[in-house]
Amino acid sequence: MANKPVKTFRIGQITISLWRNPSEKYGDTLSVTIRKQYKSGEEWKETKSFNVNDLPKLQTGLQKAYEYIVLSESKDNNDEPDF
């Protein structure tokens, strides 16, 4: 069975995924992958390169990912969010 992301945020062609990394030593941590999909002819491809017009989408997606992580951690620790 393939590993699936914990959460995925899509903004246009940009996809930001959060992945759980279990660790006995450090506990579960989350890592982030960022990719952009585009069509070349009839084939879909992906890249990790972005142009200047992608920056606002990246900023929004990364902010959402960060908020998800912070809220998940505070929920796990039974803390109230800082905002």
C-alpha cells in the first residue's frame, strides 16, 4: 500500500502535501512537498520549478500548510491556538 499524504492543499497547478514521518526517537513529524503540474502535449508532467506568477500561490498554500500543522500540534497537546 502506497504512503498517502496527511493533508494536501491545491492552488491552481500548485500542490502542497504534508507527509507523516513516524519516529520512535522524535515522535511523529510532518514533512512538506511542493510540486507544480503542467501539460506538455497530451502528457501531464510535474516540476519543482516555479515562476514569479506562482509565488502568491506558493505563499498562500504554505501559509495554509503551516496553519494546519500548528493547529494539529496544539490539538494533539490540548493547547489553545495562539490566534
